[in-house]
Amino acid sequence: MTTQMPKPNEHAANRSRYPGILADVNGGLTPLGRTVMDAWVFGLLDETEACAGWGLGQMQDLLDKLHQAWEPYGHLPSRLPEELRARHTRIYEAAVARAQAAGWDPELGDDD
């Protein structure tokens, strides 16, 4: 049995299962991808966990935990303690580099 990869232009929110941050559009720079990256920042998930195949309910549970984790810092990376801020910077810079290497353009289009 072979596993089909999701089409890269399909947005994760349009499916009942998340394809995982490595198969998400825009290199994972989507709301669900950011949820995974933030979970890595706070240590809620190991950085090897891509959440591939997770149901949207599981992602919502993770988002709820993240809301609690972010709350003491006002949901602002600049308010994170140095260790978390450095991890956030490393994770997000790597994600932007992956996305740009895959052709992502940070400029907003006419429809954005």
C-alpha cells in the first residue's frame, strides 16, 4: 500500500487531517504550521513531531495548550525569556528559509 502525499496547494484547513508541517503549504507558514512550531518552542512537542495525520480536534487541543503557554508573555515573542526567544527565532528563521527555498513569497498579493 502506498501513501499519497497531499497536494501542496491544498490548504490544511480544508481537510479533516493535517498533512504535517513538512507537507503543509508555504513551508508550514500557515496557522496550523505556526501551531506546531509554537509547540516546539514551548516544548509541548518534540521538534521531530510534524503532526502528520493529526485530526483537527487534536490540533485544537494543542492550540488550547499553546494559548495557556503564551498567556504569561502576552502572546509576544519579544516577551519570552531568552531561552524561549532564542528557540523561537531559530525555529521561525528555519521555517522562513524552507518556505522561501520552496518558492514562498512573503509579499501579499492582490487577493490577500
